[in-house]
Amino acid sequence: MAQTSLPKTHKALILTARGQPLEVKDSPTPQPAPGNAIIRIISALVVNYSGEVYSGKRYYPFPTPLVPGYSAVGRVAAVGADSTLLKQDQLVMIESTIRSRDNSDDVFLLGVISGFSDGSRKLMDGEWRNGTWAEYAKVPLENCYPLNEDRLLNELKYSVEVLNQLGQLFVPYGGLSDINVKPGETVIVTPATGPFGSAGVRVAVAMGARVIAMGRNEAALDTLRSSLPKGRVITIPLTEDAEQIGKELAKHAPIDAYFDISPPVAQGTHYLKTCIMSLRRGGRVSLMGGFMEDVALPHHKIMHSSIELKGTWMSTREQNLRLIRMVEQGILSLGAEQGWSLKGKFALEDWEQAFACARDNAGPGEFVVMSP
Ligand SMILES: NC(=O)c1ccc[n+]([C@@H]2O[C@H](COP(=O)([O-])OP(=O)(O)OC[C@H]3O[C@@H](n4cnc5c(N)ncnc54)[C@H](OP(=O)(O)O)[C@@H]3O)[C@@H](O)[C@H]2O)c1
């Protein structure tokens, strides 16, 4: 493929040291080589807790200096000689989970966390150091997903920014797909009101399930329920009254599966146990939450009812391809009628406003992007 000539330098948002202000700097433009693609970034997702991650308040291991930024939408600017799929200028989605090519145990997230093995740290320290908050990003070929531009932009009338929601949807699809959620099943999602949690509700509905969405914020639960087809989402407010919640859940038995994507601050909550206790014999549990410490689980119930527990970090390439097809086919909508709402689009220089906007707009369907 003919390569666009890349500029010698490009603008990148750089974190010099954890907790320091980020700075936009002219940096050498990454170059194509076997195994990689150079993507011209159009817009990149800003997760609501980005400010906590890059200030160090929420401690994620990563090397500095670093160009942060994870999933993004862009166009192919150049590819290594071993690429056989990607085309010049093609619209692509970048998904941020990078796996070592010769050891699948070594996994990390581009621009955000270096993972938990020597191999994953080696990859983020070196070859795959920098993320997507820049004009150009170098990513593994397998992390680029061609998008059907005509279908998504012309027929379904999505803006390019809206496609960033894929980055939020891939995550719960990983867990829901790992526990094999099927049409007609009933699935609990906790908490259902945050960005990844509410994305989990939408994905489970698109997979054909009826969802019991639980969360502390009743207004957010109402917003979520009313944005999805009638009867597909039941809401139960999360209170400290485990017994009462158990009774509410029992009204919707049999419950087939439970998907949890709790934030670290929910450590010690009763609802993990309460929800597992509500499952039918052979029920499945997907654990995707960010708990930093051990959690207590109802062993007696798990053993006697043959409950399956499955942990999932992010999603696989095969799952991401399927999720994109669900969106392209219109099974999973990214439209405003389903409650999706772009709350802000910021230049790299305005990263502080972007972090604040994402933090303050983390309800169901809300999202924020940075655009170099
Ligand atoms: N396994 C993976 O691959 C993966 C990937 C991405 C993220 N995660 C994890 O998923 C977590 C959730 O993400 P998110 O997008 O939902 O955003 P988040 O900002 O981390 O969490 C917000 C959600 O948590 C709820 N919440 C906050 N404090 C709570 C508490 N003490 N008890 C119960 N619920 C509480 C909020 O509900 P209220 O409305 O009640 O405040 C809201 O639903 C992240 O923090 C991260 O650790 C995991």
C-alpha cells in the first residue's frame, strides 16, 4: 500500500511524571514497521476517572513520560509491510488491550496501565509505550478494527465521535460473552449507572437478555430503563438492606447470570453476595469490577448450586469484531434515541477541562472525547 508521508513531528499530550500537569509537545511522529499501524487520531475516549488515574489518586502502574489515551477512532496513515487487511485512510477503531504475541499471559492497556507481569511491563516500557492522545498513534495491527464507514456514517448517520462508544461497549461485552449470555435469559448488572455498567446493560439487552439493572442512583436507573425497549430492563435501587434486595430479586426468578463491574470504592459491598444468592442452579457470574482487595463470596451457595465464576479483563479481538458487527447491523444502537449523549469534545490542550467534563458527566450514555 502507498504510505502517506508522515510529518517529522506531531502534537502529543505528554505526562512527564505521575501527578504533574500534562503538556502538549511536538514529538517525533511514530513510524511504520512490521506488526504496527500508524493511525491518525480523529477522536479518543476520555474515561470518567482519567483525572484520578493520571494524577495517581487511583494508582494504575505505568511508566513515564507517557502519552496517555486508550481506545480511539482514526484513519490508517501507514502500516507495516506485513499488514494484509488495513487500507490507507480506512476508518478504524483502536481497542486498547495489548497482548504479547508470544505469551498471552502478558497483557496491558495502551496508555493507561502496564499490567501485572514482567512481560507486560516490558512491552509498555518499550515498544508500545504511548497511547492515543496525540495526532498519530502507533498500535499493534491486531488492535485496529476496520469500520464500515458507509454503513455507520452514511446509513446509520452516526458522527465519528459517537463511534468512540465502541470503546466503552467492548468492555462489558467481554464479560457478558465470556459467561455466554443467551437470548431470553435474565441477567443482573451491578452497578448499572456508571459508563461501563450502563454500557453492560445495553449490551446484555442487545444480546437478547432481560436485564435487572441495579444502582444507588434511582434517577439514573430511570433514564437507563426509559432509553431501552420497554420491558427489557427492570430496575432495583441498591440500598444497604440486603434482605429486601434479595426479596426484590426473587420476584424475577429464575435469574440466569450476574455481571458485576463495581468501582474500587464499592469494596466491602453486600450486593455481590446478595446477587449471587439470587441465581438459579448453574447460574453464571462475570466479575469485571475493579476491587483492589479480596472479596467475600457465598461459598456454600456457589458449591451447592453449581455456580460458575468467571473473571474477565477487557475483551478479545474476536469479541470486539462481533460487537462491531452488532453495531453495524443495528442490533446495538449508538443513537441519541437510546440515550447516548456526547457531553464534550476537547482539544489536547484542554485536557483538564476534558477530565472534569468526563468526571461530571458519567451517567448512562454520557461520554466525552479528545480530538487532536
Ligand atoms: N474488568 C475490566 O476489564 C474493566 C474495564 C474497565 C473498567 N473496569 C472497572 O469498572 C469500574 C466501573 O466503571 P464505571 O464506568 O461504572 O465507572 P466508575 O466511575 O468507576 O463507577 C461508577 C459506578 O459505580 C457506582 N458506585 C460508586 N460508588 C459506589 C458504591 N460505594 N457502592 C455501589 N456503587 C457505587 C456508581 O453508582 P452511583 O450512581 O450509585 O454512584 C456508578 O454506577 C471501574 O472503576 C473499573 O475499576 C473494569
